[in-house]
Amino acid sequence: MKKKKSKIYFGTCSWKYESWEGIIYSKAKGINMLEEYSKHFNSVEIDQWFWSLHAVNKISLPKENDVKIYAQSVHDDFKFTIKVPNSITLTHFYRKSKSEELKINPHFLSIDLFNEFLSTLKPMKNKIGVLMLQFEYLNKEKMSNQIEFMDRLEAFIQNIKTEYKIGIEIRNPNYLNKNYFESLKKNNLSMVFLQGYYMPPIWSIFSTARELLVNPAVIRLHGPDRSGIEEKTNNIWNKIVEPKDDELPKIADIINYLSEKEIDVYVNVNNHYEGSAPMTIKRLNEFISQ
């Protein structure tokens, strides 16, 4: 009997781009953009709730009305991947300059705050694919070493109670080793592969991770030069300006492999990857086994 392939979810990182008129939207204004978007793709990444840490006693969490509207705007098979608020994933507050003293974030990996965040998501409960914990680059000032990070993360995971799939994204390339992937598997955590920024190409680490992955996996496609591509596009995201012709087949090979291994895959594409996320998805699909 032929093995049934798993589900591949293609989506973009956010969806509110007026320059997608004619590509995704019939017009840019006066419409429910998410509703029209969901006619083209079966997933989207919600990034806006990540930016939540403003001060010790000032944290913003999703608004009930927004959650309800988003859930009602998409079809039943649609899935959201959601970046968990940075009030939970930042070890310290952002600082304006390197000379400024680091200030500890008392909410880092807070179980109470995480549970409060979960309660806001109830209206879209059945449409959540993965909750992603995105950690910034952790230098020695913020985290002594990989072991400390893994111990703190594991303690958090073992003390939360949720039926949602949890994905982990890190920005420390040296953490991406067998011990890290084994820890994710032991704690039933999904790997979030990040292509871009200062991270190594995802195919270069996939050989280490491939046998240790749990279902599902997330692939986030970001470009290496955010400000550079913004200058090139003038923030008009309707065409490919930096084609990654050498990368797309390699990424597709990973997606095809995971699908054959019955691991669901969420592919989240940013405009900053090639210049237009919807058009990148179209190009990537040409290499995906049907």
C-alpha cells in the first residue's frame, strides 16, 4: 500500500500588504484581507502578538475581538502558526545601545503569563497549527551556555499544560547540534528551521536533525538582508527582486522528505526572502512532489 503523505501548509508571514492587490486581493482597501487570503493559502503566521513586552507592568496580549475575527475569517481546514509573545521569550528587555545596562525580563518563560496568553486564543482553538517560541541570539550576558538554555526551556515545557503543538526557534547557530535536537524530541517539541538572518542554511543542519524531528516541522523563509531588500522594493511586495534559484530546490527536497516521512510541514514565507512571499510560494510549489 502506498504511504499517505502528510499535510503541507503554505503561508506567509502576516498578510496585511496592500501591494498584494492583483496577486491575492481583489482590491487593497475595504475588504476582509484575511478572508480573501485564505482562498489562496491554507496557513498564515501571526507575528503581531509577538511584540508584547513594553515595560515590567505593561504587556500586551491578543485582544478577544481580534482573535474571534481571525478565526471567523478563514475556512475550517485553515491553520494559524503563532509567534508566542516576546514577553515570554526574551531573557532581557531590548536596549537602545550596547552601552546600556541589561535589564532582566521577569516574565521570561513565565508559566502564568503563558497560560494567560493561551486563554486569549480560545476562539481560534481548533485552527491553531503551531505556537512558536522564538528566542533571540543569546550571548554570554544573557545565557551562560547551551546547557542552561536547554535546562530552563525543559523546565518550562514540563510545567505547562497545553494540547497545542509547540515549536522552538533559536538564533544561536552553535546550539544546533545533536543534543539540542534530542532534547526537542524528548520533550515533543517541533523544530522551527529559519532560513536567513545569520543562521546557517537549513539544509546544512538538516542531516543532523532529520531522524530526530517530531511532527510537525516549521520552515520559515527570511532573507539575509532585511533593510537591503526593503530599499530595493521600496516596501512594494509584488515581484521577485532577489530570486533564490539555488535555494528553492534544496528547500523543496526537505519538504518532500518530511512529507514522505509523514511529518506535517508548515512553510512560512516572508516578503523579505525574495521580494514577494506569495510569488515565492508559487515558485517553491513547482519543486514539491504532488
